[in-house]
Amino acid sequence: MTSPSSADEPWPVRTVARKIAEWINRLGAVWVEGQVTQISARPGTGTAFLTLRDPAADISITVTCAPALLRGMELTEGSRVVVHGRPSYFAGRGTLSLRVDEIRAVGVGELLARIERLRQLLGAEGLFDARRKRKLPFLPGRVGLITGRASAAERDVLTNARARWPSVLFEVVNVAVQGPTAVPQIVEALAKLDANTEVDVIVLARGGGSVEDLLPFSDETLCRAVAKCRTPVVSAIGHEPDTPLVDHVADLRCSTPTDAGKRVVPDMAEESERIRQLRNRARRALHGWVDREHRLLDALRSRPVLADPITPLRNRADEVRGLRDRARRVVRAELGAAYTGLEATKARLTTLGPASTLARGYAIVQRLAPDGSTHVLRHLADAPPGTSLRVRIVDGSVHAVVPEEPEQR
């Protein structure tokens, strides 16, 4: 047993390498699935070398085997295989390899079954949900295009889009669209275009092909990268029957790259015609409104009150004058009646007043007191001899004194 390492007693490199080799040897034989990225089987050599890659994790491992295992197998870069072997660690070089004794090619049926299982997994996570899909902009300022270099898909998208909207701008990123390097290149291109604020929509375009050729577009890593994009993504992979998983994750699926070129931008001729139709509709609506208001004004002007506004005013003026004269007559009648009543009351008061009595020959005799005050004389007893009297008659008064011997009545 090796003592634990410490700063004072560190392990030498050979000890670390030996322990790593021991740990790896304990793993034993395993079955491994991967994608072939490199094959080296030179004639006359006793060992063939392959490199297997995991597209989802971007990890590779070197595989060694007897050349006889590869005879009769049509393996190419991008093929999916399942191998059986033991991992080995070479302490001298510090490398890990897998010595295999059996290699099985993954058939189309198995690939389709695995794609279906991945489809169910991503669907259960909600990556295919229609509610998370975003609407494409009506007229994108710049379109990002991820496709193969000088491919027919690139030409179809650019030609059809520019035929519909000549001023459309593209940001084209050429990548491998099949093979072991397709997924990492496409994911990198997606991240680059998604980070570009000038790009309003991203198009993934590739022509048709076999299931193995379109396999990168059903890769889990690529599907999740498309789902994380903030920019709307359009999938235009293969032909109408081809439906890789990225079609379900993308915001819009197009049957072909040609269809993508037509749907990513509006048609200038159609939009010009639509604008012309809307302009005509607006013109007709405005003319109709003006005509309707004109007819309404004509109807209003034809009414008597507007056709001859002076006559109603004159009629009303005549009515006002009539009412004014009537009110004046009523007021005058009331005033005349009140004046007559007042004169009658005045005559009665005049008749009953003391002046009228004096006018008939009567007089009022008042006794003068020494202090100058007067009192009406009512009884002879109130006028002893020598009393000063004032006799009031109708046109004045006279003064008298009661004699010493008053006259006998």
C-alpha cells in the first residue's frame, strides 16, 4: 500500500499513472456507442485506429482493434457504431484508449428508434410546445443563415428571399451540415448569430439526404441550443417528408430551403398591391364619408328653419310684440282698476273727514291752556267764564273768551 500523499511526501508521476491505470483496469469490458470521426486502417498493419465521439458531450476517445473487425463493414466518418472492449491507460504517454473486440454498426431502424425516444423526451420537457414558439418579424432587418458552403440550400434561400424583397440583408455562416463536426459547428454558429443584435431571425437550411446525413439535426445538443435561442429560428432541413427533431423545436418549420426563402421575408409585389388596395379602400371610405356628410348638410339646409331663417324670427318677433302689448294692456287695466278703487276710497275718506264736516257749517271749539296746549271743548263745564277759546272753522280759526255770564241756552 502506498502511503497517502502530502506536501512533504508527494507521489511521483509514475505512482499517479500506475494508480490511474489500476482504477481503469477495474472497469472491465464495456459496451460503448459513439460516432466515428476518424478511421485509420493501413494495409499490412496489425492494428486499426478509430476515434469515437459523443456529439452530445463533445468528447472523443481513441479505439484500437484488429483490422479484421473492419472487413465487410462500410464505416465512414459520421457512422454510428456500438463497440465492446476494455479501456486501457498507457502510463508512458498518459493517454486513454479502448481496445475493442467487437464492432456493430447502428442500423437505420435503431437510429430511428433512438430519435423517437429522444423525441418523446424533448416533448415531455415542453420543447415542442406551440406556446413557446415566437412569431417571426414581419420584415427582419438582417437574416442569419446557417448552411453548407456553396450549397444548393444557401442558393435557394438567398435567391428566393431576394426575389421577394431585394433589399433584404443576410448574415451567412457556412458550417458542416453532416458528419461528426456538424453539430458543434452549427451550435457555435447559432450562438454567434443569437448574440448579434442586428439579426432578427435565424434560418437553418440544408438540402435533402438520408437518415444518416440528417442525423445532426436530430441531435439533442442542437435541439436544446435552438430552444435556448432568443432570436426566432426557422428550420428548413431536407424535403417535405424529412422531419428531424430540430423542426419541432424551431419557431417555424419550412418544408424546403426554397420555402424558407419565401416565408422569412414578405413579397414586395404582394405588399405593394396590398398597400395599393388599402389606399383605394381608404380613398373610397373618405369619399363615402365626405358624400354622406355632404348629403347630411344638404338635408339640414333644406329644412325650413335653415332654408328661411328670417321668417321664423319674424313670426317669433310678432308673437313677442303681441305678448308685450297684451301684457301692457293687462298691466294698464290692473292699474286703472286700482286707481279707481283708490279714488273711491279717497272720496269716502274725504266725505267722512273733519274738513267736510267743517265745510257744512260746523266748527271745532278748543280750550287754550296757559301753557299753549289745546283741548277740544266738549262740555260747558269745561269752559268757565274767562276761558280762552279757539274756534276752528273751514277756512281758519278765531279766538274768543267766555264772558262772565255765559249765555243761557
